[in-house]
Amino acid sequence: MALHSDTTFNEIQAAITKHLQERDWLDNDSRSLAISLSLEASELLEHYQWHDKPVGSTHDLGEELADIIIYAFEFAHKNGIDIPAAVRDKLAKAAVKYPAENFKGKSTAEKEAQWLESKLNHKKEGL
């Protein structure tokens, strides 16, 4: 499995949409998609159960990640979410919550302490 591909985000999105349309799978409800997304993420996590290194090949991990991404695209489509915009917005929020200068060049212990401090000092909006 190559680390880089010339395939664009839009091409992947179109391929996923075509795959779902060909099977009439675009009518799944948001709740079911969220559950499926979580289940697929758990399948990826299962590769690390009891081990620090994954059980299985990079290809196996890639298949699990692909399942997660496909369900994420489907969830976004169903809910009218613009994935690139959502990612840009989330990265901007994370940059405020976790300023690079608090982490860059720090030891693992310093990063962990700073992460915890940042996590405790920021409340999630809308809850």
C-alpha cells in the first residue's frame, strides 16, 4: 500500500457516492451510520488489543481505515456536512486549544501535561 496517491479528495468522494448509489445505500439513517462508524473504528482498535503494535498487516489496517472513511463520507452526505470545511474549522479550533508552541520540541511528559491542562481548561461548546 503506497503512502501517497494522486487521487484527490473529490475523486474519492465521487467513487464512494457512486458505490453507494449503485447499491441504493444512500438512504441509511444518521443513527445507523454513526453506529456503523463507531463499530468500524472499534475493528481498527481491535488490531491493538493486548499489543502495542498492531496485529495484522498495513493492508489490514488500511481496510479498516477505509471502512471508517467510507462511513464518514456517507454520514457527511446524509447530514449535509462539507468535510473539508468541517476539518478546516476543527483544525482552527484545535490550534487555539492546543497552541503549537506548547507542544513543539517538548518531551513526552511535557506534552502529556500540557494536553491535560488544555483539555481541562476548555469546555466543549454546545453541551
